[in-house]
Amino acid sequence: MLWRLAIVGFPFIVLLLIPGLMYGRSLISITRKIREEYKEAGSIAEQAISLVRTVYAFGSETKLIAKFSAAL
């Protein structure tokens, strides 16, 4: 009797498993893209903070803000 229930339930498991795997893969790829974009913006912010005197001396705050905004 239990094997009949397994035969009936197996197609539904497959129908739920395949979209779940597809969704998981797409979510992982989107997460990787987002992480790369934030890594670039974080690098720009880190450089600006570590070289704050140089940025201020050359008056390039607006240029750096625009570059950071474009990276985001």
C-alpha cells in the first residue's frame, strides 16, 4: 500500500524539485553579480576614506562622489 502512495507522490516531488533548482541557480547568479558591484563601490569608498587628505587637497570630492554613485 505504501508503494502506491510513493508512485503517486513521486511526480509531484519532481515537479517541485526542478523549479526549485532553477530558482536557486538564478538566485545564486544574481547574488554573485550584486556582490561584484558592491565590491567595486566598496573599493572606491575605501580609497576615498584612506586618501581623504589627497581627495580634499585636489578638490575632487564631487568627481569621487559621482564615481561612487555610478558604481552603485
